[in-house]
Amino acid sequence: MSRRTNQRGMVLLTVLWAIALCSALVMATSTTFRSLAGIVGIDRERVQADALLTAGLEAAAGMVAAMRDAPLVARGTTITLSTGSVRVNVSDEGGRIDIGKAPVALLASLFRYVGAEDDDANALAKRIVDLRGPDQQARRPSAALKQPASAAKPDQELAEPDEVEAGPDQPAASAPAPLTDVRQLASIPGMRADWMAAMAPLITVYGSDGVNPLTAPVAVLRALPFVDEARLDTFLEMRRAPLVDPERLGFLLGQAQKYLKAQRRQVVAVDLVAGTVGGYTARAKAFIVLLPDDKQPYRVLAWNPSSPGAGTDSVMRMGAR
């Protein structure tokens, strides 16, 4: 009798262990499926956000194409779709200060505008020129080096680099290495984060040695050497007039007009902010160009995505597609 009771106890114990094991497996499987469902949900939101960004980029290219040769003053719109919405802002890169081509006096004036002292502004401007390549290093502004940096007043202009001709035994200087991203300035010795943040909307690597007066933001114009508010107010009022003459417009800024350069629109900056109905947010900045008689409606020079929700800021450079 005792032996039979022991056998029944063992069987009961085995059954209880089997039930406990099955319960644990069910709970683990349930947790796994919930995690998998969460991952799938996040991936779906990301895909939808990417699609919204792409739709915004297409809309931006359409906006620019519809303007034809009209000056591209910064403008924006919001596009709403079933999966969410995307905010689109376009602006002309020619209206910004090109850190790879701007003269040293303009760069120094830019640094003074964002809060740098004269000596820091002049030193940083020269370091930017040094980054451009060996030929620029050979043409550093000698006049600025002969005097203390603090001797240059805000309204004074730094001497521009003089042309240096190669002698018969001196090889010609190699072509400058282009700056490909404004964020390269962050690595310059002496650069401060607050200056970098203040300059970011004002600078580019897709412009020219001058600023387009028809599309330049007000902050860019204020950063030019020799600009005063009275002249600037008159300039802005005249710029709003239809069929304005760029040369006459530049004349209103006095000595600052030497840093202006009217030109056809080339590279367009597109700022995108997408939000899905599920609450996922993604941002991207693109640089596009629309070429006449091109097989493609537009070409992408750079695509810089950023997903605040994921806390990342990745950069992808691509050739024109």
C-alpha cells in the first residue's frame, strides 16, 4: 500500500512540474511575441516616416520647379497624408555664406556677428582659409599678420590674400581641398559650440564667393562687413518690389555690396520634419539641384536624416542621382 502511494506521489509531482514548465514556456512565448509586436510596430512607424520624408522631398522639388527662374526666398508648406504629415521648408543656398569660398574679411565679419571678439574672429577666419588647401595657405593675408588681430576693428576689412605666381622652379599649387560639410568647422581650434550653432543657418558649402542679394536671409545680410541697419531697412524694402535690379539693390548696402553676387539659383536646401499618426517623428535635410533639360526632375547632392526619437544623427552623402 505504501509502495503504491509513493508511485502516485511521484506521478503527481511529475505532472505538477510539467504544468509549471508549460506555464513558464507560455509566459516566455507571450513576452517574446509582445516584444516582437513592439519591434514590428516601431519599424512600421519608421517606414511611414521615411515615406513622408520622401513625399516632402518630391513636393519641395515641385515647388522649386514651379518658380522657374524667380528668386527663391525661403518658404514652406505642410503636406498631410493618411499616415501623417510632413513640414517642408526650402531656401536658396546661394543666399548663404560659403565657408569654402568666402573671402577672409567676410568670414571674420561672420564670426564677429555671432559674438566672437576681433582677435578670435580673425584667427578663425584664417584657419578656415587654411583648411581649403595648399594654394590658399600660400595666399594668407599678409597685412593681417603684421598687426595684432585686435587692431582690426569691426568696420575694418582684413586684407584679402594676394595672388602668388609660381616661378619657373616653383611648381604650381595644387587645387584646394573643398569643404564638404559645414560641420567640419566644429573641429577648428578655438571654435565654440554657441558660435557654431549661431552660424549654422547662415553658412553653406554650396554657394559662391559672394552672397545672392535677392535670396539672402536678413541674418546673413547683417553679418556682412560695413552693413548698418538704416541701409539694410531700405534694402529690404526695395527687395520686395517686383522685377528688382540686383545691381541697384546691392548699391543700397554701400561698401557691403562687394560681398554680394547675384546669380541664378543652383543648390536648394530642403528641411523636412515628418510625423506619423502614431506619434513617431523624423527629420531630414537635403540639398538638391534642378538642372535644365535634365532627364531627372531633380538630383540629390546630400541627404542628412535624423530621427529624434531614436536619438541618432546619421549622415549619408550620395552622388547626384
